[in-house]
Amino acid sequence: MLDFPLWKKLSLWAVTLAASLLALPSLASVAGLPWPSALPDPQVNLGLDLAGGSHLLLEAKAGDVRAQRLENMEETVRQLMRNANPRIRIGDVSTADGKLSFMLENAADIDRARGLIEPAMQGATTVREWELGVVDGQRVVLTQTEAGVTQAIDDAMDSATEVVRRRIDELGTREPTIIRQGDTRIVVQVPGLQDPAGLKKLLGQTAQLEFKLVDLNALPSNVQAGIAPAGSQIFPFAPGSGQEGQALAVRRLGGIRGDNLTGAQAGVDPQTNRSVVNITFDGQGGAKFAKLTTENVGKPFAIILDGQILSAPNINEPIQGGRAQISGNFTPESANTLAISLRSGALPVPLAVVEERTVGPDLGADSIRKGLLAMGIGSLAVIVLMIATYGRFGIYACAALVFNVLMLLGLMALGGFTLTLPGIAGFVITIGAAVDANVLINERIREERARGRKVVAAVEAGYKEASRAIADANITNVISGVALFAFGSGPVKGFAVVLVIGIITSVFTGVTLTRMFVAGWLRKARPNDITI
């Protein structure tokens, strides 16, 4: 137990010093000291309650999911009927009362129509998403099932959570908290971000991008009155487009959606010196865009984002290569926000902000100061008590305590973990509990000496026997900490991280390091008695 060859000493010191050095950038940051740029600077991330930042609660409406599913099913049905051979002609399409219904021009096509639609009614899961019925032998009615809507909402929220995460990652922030809350809500916490308005704009933008041909046959008076020609739909111009209050009729079919985008970057048009967004399509999208622009040279097409027209430029020449440019009255900031939204993908369902909160950095700084004060007072009290009670062995325990704190900070920085206010409480608890192992060991050594054992035998027995109880106690604590991390959220996770890492470093420093210190002293001094 007390045998420490040179290689073992070097290994233990290497691990201890390496982990301790990783804590220096974080300590320098708290103290306001500069850190050399040439050196690595892993730092402990501060949570929202310490660094300040923005808190948003986003909510999706189930009605939006239902409406979107109806629209998608209508497009699917129209395409299936159009591609049938021979074509199945339909009319009088209705989406009233949350149902999709349409009349077949020829009642004899009912069986063919059912055969084409029924495979499209079944989604990727085993849940039946639609019910199909026939009224008067000629009208087909599709009704959404509750199980299908529930599944669609769950899928949409999972996708929306991932899109939100990608958008926030584009901001370069560290350790945001993005979790689902209930069936239709998402909690977003971004430490260090003091611009909730910009965050709301970024996360609230659905980013559904479409390119549609302008209907040149539509009468301007009818368009302004909201009357769209058959096969077209009306979209208003977006605020800031320079044509606010106006609208255009665009062809409903034959356009291109932004689903095929592979990239989007904010830039500047060299001819006009205005901010634009440069987009890139994948192979399929590039081919569609080239076909659209080739067949419609000289005609205008509308660039539509979330149901509003950004601009409606003319197609002067075919656009090849899968690259295009979105122009509008952009500022550099709005162009960058749109580029981020397009790169991260469109939200499957619109999200509304139902709660927002901004935490100022002053509150976090005050929490850090008070936490450091509590750690300092706790550490001083522990050091005085250990030295007064156990003498030299108390000094070794205090040295191990210092390394324990440094290693804990270093490992948190290396792992990129977030320190929250409950995490500081975990630090204080770790300091108080770190010397528990040394108390058990020292008391056991006292007992062995009282039984008449010699110094080396008493120390060896003390470490050996106490280590079993130490291992049992800390394993159960680690299990509890892992459970807190797995099933908790936010502050609970922050506390669990500090607790688990602190237990590991406490056992390493309190048992292994102090044993190395004691073994070295015993070999060097060879005392006949010890004061403990």
C-alpha cells in the first residue's frame, strides 16, 4: 500500500499537475487577468444565472400543424391525380372544418383514386394518420386522426428543437440550454447573449423560402382587393422591401422551395453595393432552378420568405450552377440573420415567444463573488480544523484539498461543462466533503496505533481498511449524481456535474495523493512515533 516506485510518482504528479494547469485560464478570467493568446485557454462555461443572458419560452400551436398537414396532403392529392394514367380530373377542393375533400369529375374513377391516395395516407410510423371516406359516390373526404396529429406534433417539435439548436450554434455561443417542455413548448437559454430581440427574430423566423413565378395575367386591382386568379395565390411584400402595402399574385404550382438549399451566406452585391444573401442549391435543386429560369427568361419571379415577398426581380438570363442571390432592402445584420435561418433549415412549424427574460451579468458576477467568498471561508475553516486535529497528516489533507479544487476546475474546463449557481453550491459541498476520506483514514490510523501497531503498519492498515468504506460511500454518491444528471435539467444538471467530478477528484487527491505524501515522508524520516 505504501510502495510508490518512481514511475508511479511521476505518473501521479503528471496527472495532478496537468489537470490543475487546465484550471488556470478560468482562474485568470475570474480575476480579470490577461491570458497569453499563444497558450491554450480551456475555460469553464458559465450558465445563464452566472454569465447573464437571454431566456425564451417558445410555443407552437397545434392548429398550425393541422393546417400544414392539410396543405401538404392537398398538394400530394393534386399531384397523384395529375400523374395518374389516364389523368383523374378533380374539382371543388375544400379544406373546411379541418378536412380535405374534393369532387371527382368522373364517378368511375373513385376506385383508382382510392388506390392512389391510400398509400399516401400512411406515414413513416405504424400510426394511421388519415381516414378516407366517400360521400355520394363521387366526393372523397380525408380526415386527420387524433393519433396522426399527435404524432405529427411530436415529430414537428423534435425537428423544431434541432433547428433552434443549429441556429443558436451559428451565433457562436457556448453551452446553450435547449429543451422541450411539454408537448408544444421549447425552453431556450443562451448565456452571455444580451440581445433578446435579435434572438427572438432569429428563432421566430420559420425560414420557409420559395421561388414562384409572378402571374402576369392578374389584374392589379383584383390583387390589391385580395382576389387571386384560378391557380394563383396572393402574397404581400415584406416590411423593409420598399413596396410595403402592395401585393403580387404568383403561380401556385411550378415553383421551387428552399428545401434543396445546401448553403447561405450574407454578402454584398458588387454592382449595387447592397447587402444580399448568396444561396447554393444541391444537384436536384440546382437543376430545377436552372430549368425554371431557362424557360422563363424575361419574366419576373417572386422570392417569398414565410409568406411575404422579399423581392420580385426579372429573370434576365438562365441561372446555372446551382447558385442564386436573394436581394431586398437588407441591412448587413438582417442579411446575416436570414442566412443563418436558411442554413439551419426551415422550422417545420411556426414558433411564438410566450415568455422572455433577460438576466443581467451583474447578478451573475455578484453570485460568483459570494460563491468564492463561501468557498474561501469554507476552505479556511477546513484547513484550520484539519491541521489543528491531525498535525502533519492534516497538512497533507489540506494540500490534497487545494489540488482537488484545481483539478475539479480543470476537468470541467476540459470537458466544456457549464458552471451554474447550484454548481457553485456543489463546489462548496465538495470542499467540505473532500476531507471526509482523510478523516476516516486518520482516525483508523489512530485506532491502529492505540492497539500497539508500529507506525508503518498502522498507516498501511489505516489506508487499506478505510479505503473500503470510502469506496462504498463514494460509489453510491456517484450513482446519485449520475441519476440527477440523467433525469434532471438546467440547474440540477449543473449541480450534478460538479458533484460527480468532485467526488472523483476528492477520492484521487484525498486517498491516492495523501498516501504518496505520507509514504515519502515515512521513508525519509523513519519516525518511531507519529502525532495524529
